[in-house]
Amino acid sequence: MPEEVARIPELDTALYVTLRFLLQSPSLRFISVWAPSFLTILLEHLQNNVERLLTDLGEGTLRPPGSVSDEIAPALHKCLRADPARARRLEHVWREYGLLPTKEVWPNLRVISC
């Protein structure tokens, strides 16, 4: 996760950008959050923005609901990767289940620290 994400002041935008980077990490094994409620909010945001997030993942873009300042945008864009195959697979799962189960998004996730 690029450290610049912490400098995004708007919550919806910060959540979106966080998820965008987490989605490009299929081998994620560990998540550490400051409170369990933050993780719940983050995962709800995933379900509410799944189409846009998967498009961004597939294309290697970043189109959050709010703006990202010109100061941090270049650092974020430098860390983005396109993964069209993963985006297609997750879209298939989303269409099949009507949501994205965490175990499908991060199958190697073993530890969540709060």
C-alpha cells in the first residue's frame, strides 16, 4: 500500500484507493487495521463499488469517487498495475454470487489483526 493513501482526506476516496491497491494483491496473507469496524466499512465499500474497482483493476487505472490531489496522484499511479485476467475472474465470481466473497478475493488471507 503506498504511504500516500494515508494523505487522502475524503473517506470514500481513501477507501476506494485502499481497495484498488488491495485488489491488485491476490496473494495477500495479512491485513492489519486499527479497528474491526474499519474493516467492515472497507468490505462494504468493496461491495458497493465492485464494478468500478474491477474496471480499474483490469485497466490499471484509478477512478475514485472523489478527487486525489495533484501532490499524491503521481505516486499512486506509479504503483498501479493492470490485471485484466484477475478482474475478469472476480467479475465472474461477482456475477455468480451477487457479491465478492473475501475468500475469493484473497484466497491466501490467513491473519487479520485489529
